[in-house]
Amino acid sequence: MYGLTGKMKAVPGKRGELSTILLEGLREMPGNLSYVVALDPNEPDTIWITEVWTDAAAHKASLSTPSVQKAITKGRPLIAGMERVAETEPLDGHGL
């Protein structure tokens, strides 16, 4: 398995709108085992994204799916910054 944790900063005041965009079309990503969007309670513009994929190739392929391309197009103007925090190798877990 392949895991990825990212931190995204929304344009001030746009975190809710950006979070909604990130959550649209989640079920349409082949190879995705888990995709969690979480709000940071201490940073009002920060969103954490935790992903688990069957493998790194599935994650890479997801970036060209129609639902992800649509989310990128809609969300890009609302993003103030992005950071790839960690790549991981998930072993197992609840919901996988």
C-alpha cells in the first residue's frame, strides 16, 4: 500500500468551500482505499488530507481522472499553499 499525508492552506475564509471541493467525487478514484479530509482546529485556513492507495501508481493515475481534474480546476483559486508532509507504507487498519 501507499500512503500520503498533505497539508493545504486555503485562501483566508475559503477553507469550507475548498474542503467541499476536495470531498466531491471521492468515490470515483480507482485504487483509493481511504481519503480523509480534516480541518485543523488550531489553524482556521488549514486542511489535512490523509490518503491510502493500493500503490503509488494508483495515486499517480488518479490525478488524471475526470473527478480529480474537475476538483483541481475548481479548487486551485482557493489554495494559498500546499505541502506534502509524508509518504508512508500503510500496513493495515480499520476501514482498509
